[in-house]
Amino acid sequence: MAVTVKFFAGFREATGKIQDSIEGVNNVTSLLDELVRRFGEKLAERLYSSDTRELRKTVNILVNGRRLDFLQKLNTPLKDEDVVAIFPPVAGG
Amino acid sequence: MIISRFGETGQQKLKAAHVVVAGIGGLGSPASSYLAAAGAGHLTIIDSQRVELSNLNRQVLHWEPDVGRSKVKSATEKLTAMNSNIKVDAIFEQITSENVDRLTKGVDVVVDGMDNYPTRYLLNEACARNRVPFIHGAVEGLVGQLMTILPGGGPCLKCAIPNEPPKKPCFPVLGATPGVIGCLQAMEAIKLITGVGEPLVGRMLIFNGMDMTFDEIKVNRDPSCQVCGRQDR
Ligand SMILES: [Zn+2]
């Protein structure tokens, strides 16, 4: 099964890709693990805080357009043809 | 204007419209300028800050001689000089949970020109409560985002961005970035007022000046959202 991941803003720079197709992942945690395996430390740094190794608060993930905390957070299951968007919301004005 | 479907009635609708521009900085400057130039009849501009030298790279309504003046006063002068047929109300206040309803109730559109999420969330809630469209915009560096939020329509700001990104002491912003997003906010406001076109609802536009791309992120309204979830469609 394949999940489509779309990268925006800085995540595009970290991965060098606009989007990617990932197979063999069944939830958001395993997807992020696979992405880090593919794109290395540059992506890991953007995703996780260096001390706690938790997902940074600057990272927003939507699964099929729905925010993760409405679903099951990082345990949110993924299935074939799901679309995951990863972006860092900006705040300035 | 002689754009198809705007016409005389469109211009009349603009003239009758009351638009709040919340924050008159990098986003609010271009947004209010294009609203004024288009003939939006009544603008209320809200900002509690004074002009600083470091603002001038992007807050194009404020000029060197304005440093130290209130932003709303500086902006009112320019907007009314641009179009003497419009009314501009200047509110030199910080937006709080106490005054946000008074400031948004009964207006036609609220444009987000804020530089922080706590105030954006206040406006998002007040606009949902008072059934006012809210045009969200934000920028940093060469990246900008934009989403139009309709009461009883699509998702709200909380649906798209549930948690406030961590505060930073300052945001380096290339001035042209809020220029792009602020213009698009004015365009969305004008479209809503005149009933022309398809608003940016249920999708967040991400502008990345670094590779000069515009992308959309699909956003769904969630029935369990505390802000917009209980509203009738
Ligand atoms: Zn919502």
C-alpha cells in the first residue's frame, strides 16, 4: 500500500521533494520513521526537538485534510491512498 | 471597475461594505491599501503599536517620518489620501477577549493582519460566534499562508492549525512576502463582498517564494472542533 506525503516550505528543502509515495507504513509514527530513514538527519532535525525527541510544535501534520489531534495523534492509522501533508505554519504578519 | 461580473452592483456592494483589518503591519498595509483603492466604503483598522524603523521593510503604509507615530494614525492618513470617498476608523487598541466581539460584530469581513496566534485564535472564535468571514494570512521569510474561513462553511483556523507554533522573538520577513499574501487577502475580501468567484475555503494556500510555488493543502472541518464544529452548515 502507498501513502502520498506532501512536503511544504522548509520540509521541501529538507527532503528535496515536493511529494513522495511511501509503502509499507501503517500509522503516522511508522511513516515519519520511514521518512527519516530516507531523508536523514536534515529531516529528523526539522521534525523532532533535539532534547526530547518529540515532534516539534512547529510541525503541522494533516491526514486527508484533518488535523492529527482530532484523529489518534501519532498512532493515527494510515491506509492506501491516504494523503499526508507536512508543513510548518508561519506566524508573522 | 470593468471586470466581468463586478460591474456597477459590485462597486455599490464594495461601497456599502465594512471591513475590519486587524493589524496594520506587513499584511494589513497591502490588504488595506488595495481595499481602499478598490473603494471598500468603511475600513476599521486596529493596531496597538507604534511605527518602528525595523517595520519599514514590509509595512509599506508607514514611512520614515512616521517612526514613533501610532500605526493606525499613519495608515489612516495614507488610506484617506488614496481614496477620499471611504471612511477609515482608527482603533489604537490591542485586541483582547474583552473587546474582540465589539470589534467584529456586524462587520462584513475581518482580515487577519496579526503577527501572533493567540490573537488570531481570538479573532477566529469571535468571527465564528458573530458569523463574520475571516481571512487568515501569515508570513515568515519567503513563505506565506492564506485561508478564507466562512461561518457555517468550511474549516476554521483551529481545524487547520490546532496549536500555536512556538513563539519566536522576531520573524525575519522579506517585505515582498506579506505584499503577496496581503494582496491576496484583499482579493478574497473583495470577492466575498461582491459575491464573485470561488473563495479559498477548505484549502490553505502555501506560497513559497524560495522556489516560487503556490500549493494548496486540503483542510477539512472537523465536527468535534470546539470553534466551528457545532455550527450549522
Ligand atoms: Zn474549526
